[in-house]
Amino acid sequence: MTAAAATCVDLSVKLGSLRLKNPVTVASGTFGYGTEYAHVFDSTLLGGVFLKALTMNPRPGNPPNRICETSSGMLNSIGLQNVGIDRFFSEKEPNCQRIASAGVTIFANLAGQTIEEFEQLIDHLETTTAVHAYELNVSCPNVNKGGCQFGQDQTLLRELVIATRKLTQRPIIVKLSPQVTDIAAMGVLCERAGADALSLINTFPAMAIDAQSRRPVLNTIAGGLSGPAIKPIALRMVYQTAQAVSIPIIGMGGIMNATDAIEFLLAGASAISSGTANFVNPNAPVEILRGLEAYCIEHCVDRVEQLIGGLQV
């Protein structure tokens, strides 16, 4: 991006109480903790970074195979592998602090198996200024409810949002699961319980089979489907949810380029996350940002926020 072009378009967007310098973020689990792509591009160009999911204790994740390519997408069954909260502070937090000091909004993705674990994670993270907001991964199974996902149980989801809302002044973002009958209704529930924003959508459960061996490709049989294959569904869910809530939405699901990102903004998202694209093309986030800026200049859009919810129906 040239200095001249940067003066033409205001790329900043409002996300609740936060102001992102641009709407391009990277999805949790696809960008590590902000250092893994340092040799590819300057991560301080981004509007935000959603950190790899955090749990209280370290998790080794699922055994391989746990990732594979599918038609127009990718399956993963990583199993929330992460360093745990203590090693986050000793190994990852200093770099998050550096990125945050450059104006990048840092979102901590929290993956608890109980409401108490979500609360403990927030208690720990409240002690650092390197994190600006919390994204609740409600696709996690709740061990106290027989493994039911938080995001599929209205009562459990409401209890989680209310409990975490009490602990912090930082924004609470709920990452909605697509495995529900009415995702817009779940968004409304989260808003009423105190959520400041929503991110959607998470992956779809799916599987792949090796016909030669007659065995599942993934060790866990099923995994989460992401990439272009889910983009039309994600767009529909973002649009429907945006019509039902007044809080901002971070849209994701198959965003591979600037045109995809613009479509999500038009559908009602205030910001977007690239995920699978980061594995296919590590420069995708920067290319999306440059393409978004070029689109605004071409269409005489002074502020990128003018695109939000701009779908003409």
C-alpha cells in the first residue's frame, strides 16, 4: 500500500469499544501466536490477530493424520493443541505485546471444557495488556454436560456469556458454531447475555475416506471443514445474523481474496478473518488488505465502514 493511497481511504472499523486500524484479521488456529508468519510479512499491517486457542493446561492435540485437503476445502482435527496458559505468558506474551504496541488488536481465543475453565483463563489474561478482547470458542465440548457443545445448548451458552461478562471490561466475542438450527437466534441470545460481538462461522464437521486403504483419512475419522467449500453457507449465516443483532460481526469461512472479504462486509460483517487461505497462500492477509483498499479507491469509497451491510436486496 502506498502512502498516497493510505490517505485516500479510511480503513479503520469499529468493533464494539475497539477501533481496528483495518478490518483484516487472521482466524484463530491459522496464524499461531503472531510469530509464525514473521518471515513472510509484517504482521503489524493487520487489523487484528486471533491467537491460537488457549486452555489452562497444555494440550498435545490429536495424533496424525489430523489435516487433509478436500475438494475446495480443508479438513482439520488438530484437537486444540496449545502451550497452555503458563507457557503462553513465558513464551508467547512478549511478542503479542510487541504486536499490540504497533496498533494491532489482539484477540485471545479461549477454549474451556467447563465454564470455570473459561473464567480461570480470563482471570489470568486480565493481568496482561497484550490482549484486548476475548473470543469464546463455544464449539468446545462441555465435560459437565456429557460432552455437549456450549454453542449448541442455549442454556449453557447463555450461562457462559453471562459468567465471563462479569469478569472483564474487555470485549467478549462469541465464535458461533454453524451446527445449530437457527444461528441468528443464537446470536441474539449472546447479545442479550452481554456479548459485545460475534465471530462466525466455525468449521463444519465432515470426513474424508481413502478409497485405496478403505480407511478414514483423519485419525479421528471426522474433522472440521473449512475453506471455499463453506463460503456460501458462511455468507448466508453472516447476513441472517447481521439482520437480527445490533452488535458487530467478524465474518469468516472461505475468505481467500479481497473479493471474498468485500462480500462478507456487504453481508453485514464489520471485520473479516482469513483462515484456510493462510495455509494456501501465506501472503493472503496482506493481499486481501491491499485488494480491499484498491476496491475502495476504484469505487470512490472514502471509508471502508461504508461497505458494511451495503448489500442491495
